Amino acid sequence: MQRLRVRYAKRGRLRFTSHRDISRAVERAVRRAGIPVAYSAGFSPHPKISYAGAAPTGVASEAEYLEIGVTTPCDPGQVRQDLDESLPPGLDVLDVVEAGPGGLADRLEVSDWEVRLPGAERELAQVAVEKFLAAGTVEVERLTKKGPRRFDAREAVLVLVVSEGTDRTAAQVLGEPCVILRMVVRHMTPAVRPDDVLTGLRLVADFAPPVPPEVTRLAQGPLDAETGALADPLDLDRDTTRGGEAGPAGEHVAG
């Protein structure tokens, strides 16, 4: 059985779609595209499609990953085109490679997030970021399926900066302030999410944005501890399936 690893984006209004609905949309798209997906054995066979590191509902992402098992060899480039055309707008296939050795989930060590805070003041955000980074621990509480849970939101945060951003937001066009935070967060248990970091900023500096944040995951993958660069988690698959040696870390630089 060939395994194909897919990077896709979750954009626009699709950020509010639950993971269950996204998985259903992917299964329908796989059938519509004619991809020879493999099925599990047993009384209730299901397509062999697995997901790694899915972003929470309400969060956009440029780096979501899934793996598809197929019964006959497929050209990754053709699968990318066919699957993208079969998915609804907002679920966009960015890359498909044949899986090499090793598990994909093990490579997703950190995420690079962009958090837009319309109406927030940059000076207050900068002070809050400095206090958060200076703190040894920042305990926050989140309601989980098992009830309220307290954990340290500081340990997982490797980078937290007030950024100028890469483009102008609607709030900026209208002449209103818009703070943009960039954060690189290590994947831990329990997972520390951008909203947990925002809760930490409120606790340490009483910094509370006036409207809900706009959160986008820009990348996730293995981290180069020396350079701070996030590598493309599919690079190793490209190297091994093409018969070459593993190459250097990817080009996405956090911060």
C-alpha cells in the first residue's frame, strides 16, 4: 500500500468548520477525485485517512497535514490537482508527496502562529509580551472534556514578538490600530494554544484585546534548535522517495 502525505490550508470561513466536518469533506473529495483509497478491515471498513496536528475550530491554517493510504501507486502531483479540485473553496491542497519512512506526527514538533488583534494598542501589547517572557511560569486554566485544567502556558512558548506583519489588515486600512503577534509554540501535553498565550498576557499584564483575535497557523514541523528555523516536515519524504540523502532543514524561519 502506498501512502501519500498531504499539506492543505484551511482558509476564510472554513476556519469555523469542525475537524469532523473537514474529515467528511476530505472523504467525499477523495471519492469524487477517483483516488483509490484503501479501507480498513472488519465489519465497518473506513478509508485509511489519518490526520496529524489539526488546528482548533475557529483557527485558520496554512499547514494542516493528513495521510492517505491507496491501493495502487498514484502520482502525487496528479493527486494534488484532483483532490484540490474536489474540495470546497477554503480547503486548498498545497502539497502531496509519497510517504517515506517514519511517522509524520513525530515531525510536527512546533507551530508558528500569527495572531491579529484588531483595536489593540501596540505599546500595551509590547509590555505584556515582555512580562510574559520574563515570567518563570504562567499558569492558565482551560475547560476540557474532563473539566477545568490548569497548566503552564509559558514553557511551550519559544518565540513571542509583536510583529509588523506581512500585509495590511482591514483594520489598518480603516485607520484603526491592529497588533500582530507572532509566536512559535512547542507541541506539548496538554497542548498550549494561542488563546492560552493570550490568557497568559491578560494574567501577567491585564492585556485584553477588545475583539476576538484572528489566528492563523503559518507553519508546523521540526525545529532547528540552533537557527530557530522550522523545517518542512515533508522534505524528508521527498529526499527518501527520490532515492537521495536527507537534505538540510527547510527555509521557513520563525519570528
